[in-house]
Amino acid sequence: VQLVESGGGLVQPGGSLRLSCAASGFTFKSYVMNWYRQTPGKERELVATVGITGAAPAYDDSVKGRFMISRDNAKNAVYLQMNSLKPEDTAVYYCAARRVSYSTVDFWGQGTQVTVSS
């Protein structure tokens, strides 16, 4: 099983980034996909979730209206479009997969650093 994130980097406040996560080794279309983020000294927090069909995405209040999660089941990939980035969005972003109706994450990616700074 692999989840490989890409697309992180350094961006100025107000800028945009698009994170990608390529999945392999499991039945991607059967898993709810999530993006989490973590900063030093803090717990990992759930940023966005998308269901198995791509419908009804959900977001943390801190990113609602600025971030958009999407998935492509044909490509076994999930994305996070991040707009109007703020310094407080700086974190390591992780892709995660969990089975439907389960609360525990089954698979994690290795993370990609996003830094928002002028």
C-alpha cells in the first residue's frame, strides 16, 4: 500500500497550491479519502474529507471556502486545491484513507510540507 503526496512548497500569503496524492495497493474507490495537516507540537487535524463517489465533501471551518478536495477514481488520486493561503496554513499535509463507516484511518502518506510566508 502506498499513498504518495506531492505539490507542497513555499508560497506567499494569498497564493495557491494544489496537492496531489497517488494511491496504490488497495481498492481506492472503496475508501473515504482525507487530507490532514500537522504543525510541530500540535495534534494532526482533519482538513477535508471526500466520500467514495466524490460527492458531499466536508471541510474544517478554518479552510471552508478556500480549500477544495476532489478525487479521480480512474486515476486512484485525490487532490487538495488550496486558495487564499494564510501563514497559519503552514503545516505538513498528509493524505489518508479509511474504510467507509470506520473512524480509524487505515493508510497514511508520508506528508508534504506547505509553507506560507512572505
